[in-house]
Amino acid sequence: MLLPAVVGGLAVGVAMGGENTGMFDGDPPRWASNLGLVLVLLGVVIEVAAAIWLVATGRYRSGRQSPLIGLSWSHRRRLDRQVRRDAPETNEDPALLVETARQFVGQRYLAVLCAGLLMTSIGQVFVGSAPFHTMIGGLLGLIWVVLIVSVFRNARRGEAFLRNHPDLSER
């Protein structure tokens, strides 16, 4: 996978004639550099605090005893789809569906980690202030936002599944 990227980079470099395009050059204003450093540091603090909180509360180990760990990737995806759509199949194990929904609800903490990474990515855009840094920071920021929205949406869907199917929880 790395080979096509290297060959592509070399082809672009040869096509440009080896000249400096300024893609990596950027001298941000002092206020932008300071803001970027503050955002990067704040993002790192959020990430470290979230990691410490996860270890202290035991949440990072909470899924180790889950019956979902032994399942194949395709089976877990099928369970995820059933919970997200609130449409359990009749031949599916109710305990696995309930565990999947509970994990969706219990994974809200991942949004805090993603928020720290988002803040760090935005801060690096301000610190770098070059076209390349802006492009990469924007792409990373978009990824973190999509993940945060996905975590909260899955948690809401997991809660709705548990609320709409109390009979599965009792089995």
C-alpha cells in the first residue's frame, strides 16, 4: 500500500521539476501559533484525562468478558445492524442483541477521546499554517467529527433498542 504512494509522490515531484511548491511552508501569525499551541495542549490534556478516567473506573476493561468477543466480524456486524435498525431477527440469540445494545450505550466515553483528538488536529492546523497541514488537519477533523456523531447516534439507537425490546432483556 505504501509503494503506490511513494511512486505517486515521486511522479508528482518529477512533474513539478523538483521545485519547492511551498506546500509545507507556512509562517502563521503569532496569535494563530499561540492559539494552535493552546488547542494542542488542551486536546492532549483531554485525551490523557480521559485515559486516566477510563483506567480508574475500569471502563477500558469492561468489554473483556463480553460474549461478543468470540464472534466473527460478520456476525458482530449483523448484530450491530439489527440493533441500529431496531429489527431483531427471530433466529438471533437475544443475549447477544442485548449485549450489543448495552455496548452501544456504554461507549459514549469514546466521544471524549475523539474530542481531544479533534482539538489536537485543529490546533495543529493553526500551528502549521501551511496548505498541507490545513488539508491533513481538515481531513482528520472531519474524521473525528464523524466518529463523535456516530458514537452518540449508536448510543441513542442502543437505548431505543433496549427500551423497545424489554422482553429480550428478560430472557
